[in-house]
Amino acid sequence: MPHHYTLAEHVPTGKMPLEIVYMGPGLTKRKHFHDHDHSELVFILSGTGYHLFNGKSFPVKPGDVLLIHPGATHAYDHRDLEMVNIVYDIRQLYLPILDGSELPLFQRIFPDIREKMESFGEPILSLAPRDMKKILRLIRNMRETFHSQRPGTKLYCLSVFLETVMELCWLYKGGPAKEKPPFRIGAVMAYMNAHYREPVSIERLARSAYTSQRNFFLQFKNAAGCSPIQYLIKLRISRAEELLTDTTIPIGEIAGKCGFSDSNYFCKTFHRHTGMSPRQFRQKNMSNG
């Protein structure tokens, strides 16, 4: 009977449902059929073998990327495969921006949870060494940041994860480099994630992206699905939700910690985004806990 793995084996309860799992050469058991309650993006680093899925064998080699969703039973037949997995749960992962309908791979990585999630036995991508190096740099960045105690770590890791996904989507699409946005959306988001408590102006963000304010606004909205200010407010509300759930800090103080200079404006904005006041949100989550 297949072994069932859970996300809780990788991520402590209450933490962000996203983690990096490295499997050294030979550490993955041969023909160990299993499934899991989360999704996996699997990157083959070295070695060769076969991915066993749905009664078939699919050869895998360095550079290959596999996508496995919850409930899919699979295994590996190999001797020396080395791989790194990004494990995530789209049912719990807070994704403030989902404007990837024009990117086929994006919809595969983040399918509609109301429908059956499709897993794939054969690699969804085979990365060239140069592209794999770029992806691994992002993965290492995520892995090193996960254990940081700095405020905003979760948001930063989420932005790097999304940048990783977007890099894969662009490679999957196969378009030339000139079709990509002229600035790295992940880098801009990372800056916003790190400075969400501060006043962040479109002018400053546009300068960091080496483009005009108008062009920056249009391209950010095209890539993110919302305006820069809307994205910033979502970051602040997300952080406020964490503080309301995990601490007993007074609501007025939480407003300041999340970049709102006026507590009344904070309460109105919070209610508009969540459908309840900060106090109601805290009481609900305390009762659920």
C-alpha cells in the first residue's frame, strides 16, 4: 500500500505551507510508491532513472522538472538520483496575485482546487544548465530565508516562490527574452515586502525598475493583476492578519506596525478586504484556535 506523506512532516503547524526539501544522491528509496496531501515541484539535479506514475515509466535526467499534486501515487526507479523539491499547499498558501490565465504552466502549478488536480508522469520542463542554475539560485535564496526571524520573511519567501514559478512559466512558454517584462517583478515585490511598513511611492518603485511611472504602473498591473498600491495594501492586511492571530498586540499598535498611520483608516480598510473588523477577526481566530 502506498505510503501517505503529509505537509506537516515538513512544515510545523501554523507555519507557511511552503518548504524546500533536498534529497541527496541515493536517499530517495527505489520503487517506494507514495502519495501526499500537498503539491511538489521536483527538480532533478543529478543522476538518471525513471519516474513511475500511472502504470508507466518516464525517464528523468538532470534538468528535468516534475509536477505532482495531492493524491497522485508515484515512485522513482533509480540508483543515484539527486533532487530538490518545492513542497506547497495551494489550499492554504496565501496568493494575493493570481493573474496567470494566459500562462498554461501557471494554471498547472496552481490549478483550480474545486476541480481535479492533474499530475504529470513525464517532466513538464527540461531546463538547460544555465536556466537550472538560475532556478537553483532562487531556491537556495528561499531555503536560507525560511529560518530567518526578520519581520516579513514569509512574504519575502512567497515573492521568491512566485518569481521561481514565473521563470518556469516563461521558459515553458518558450518566448524570447524580449517578451518578458523589462523589470523583474519578483525583485520589485521583494522590495515592497521588506518595506511595507514605510510609505512606498510609485515614483521610487518605477526608479528601481528603470522605467517611467506610467509604464511601471501598467506593467506591474499586467504582471500582478492589481495595481502596486493594491498589492501593498494586501501585504499590509496579510501582516495584520498574522499579528491579530498570533499576538495580543493592541489593534492601534498593529495598525502602525503594518504601515497604517491612522487606526480608523486601518479598521475600514481591513473590513473592506476581510468582511470583518480587526476585533472580530481576532475573536474568530482565537475561538477557532
